[in-house]
Amino acid sequence: MRTKDGSYPAHAPAKAARLKQDAPKPARRPSSVVDTRVIYCGDNLEQPASLQKRQNTIPGWNALILREKDYASALAMVEHVRSRGLKPDVATYSILIKKAPDLPTGLQLLDAMRKEGLKPNVVTYNTLIDTATFDEGKELLDAMRKEKPKLKPDVITYNTLIAKATFDEGKKLVK
């Protein structure tokens, strides 16, 4: 608490240091949502309400899926999410496409996404274009423009394609 003149009392830094020293410390630094629950809840196996909410939303799971090292692990995590009664969203599929081993697998995911009633967005197409060759990327760009509702390529779309192009092909794209 500050004094009337706006400064802190003389004992404030010492008190803050004591509070910090007396605060309980976790056994190790948490490295994931699950670690956080185990460390800060100790022997209490009930999850905090905020963690329960996060585990029942797709954005929370998408963050975990993104951290998976490979496509197979990410796909297994998505199946786990489905078993909990949650449905993947566009971001989930974009993450899977990014982790897919090749373009045909990414295109299969795009089809699966549509079958679930989800519409790809610019990020989804940019991710596909990133895994494609220049010619395949141009075909994806055309498909992107034909989407309903119409999707507009962004700077990332063009930069990704230009990076895959020869000098002359890149000049044609810019025009």
C-alpha cells in the first residue's frame, strides 16, 4: 500500500521478499496443461474448473495437437478429442494438414473436412500450398478462388507461391 505522497513504505521491499520466499514452489516447472494440473493440485486429483473448461473446448485441444511431433501422433490426439464428444474445427484440420507427410494426405484431409460440413479458409489453403510444388500451388490457388464463399488469397499465399517459383514464374504471379 502506498503512502499519501504516492511512495511505498520502507518495509514494502522486505515484506515482498518474505512473501516470495514463503510461497510454495512446485516440484518442477509445468510443461503442459496436464503437468500444471498435477503440480499445482498435488494429491487432489480433481481438476481446477479453468482446466476442465479448457479441456472441453477445441482451441485448448488444438494447442496440444499443434505440439505433437508428427502426423500420426496429431491424428491420434484428434481421435481422442472425438472420443470426448468434441468435433474438430477448421483450425484442427489446418494443423493436421501442416503435419501431413505429403500433399495427397493433405488433400484427403481437405475432403474429410468438407464431409464434416467445415469450409476451408485462407489458412487452410496456405498450408496446403506450402506443401505443394509450384504447379500444384497454382492449382490450389485457383481452387481457393472458386470456393464458396469466395476466398481471397493474402500476402502469405502469394509469398509462399513466389518462394516456390522460378524468377519468370514469380514475375507472372505478381502481375
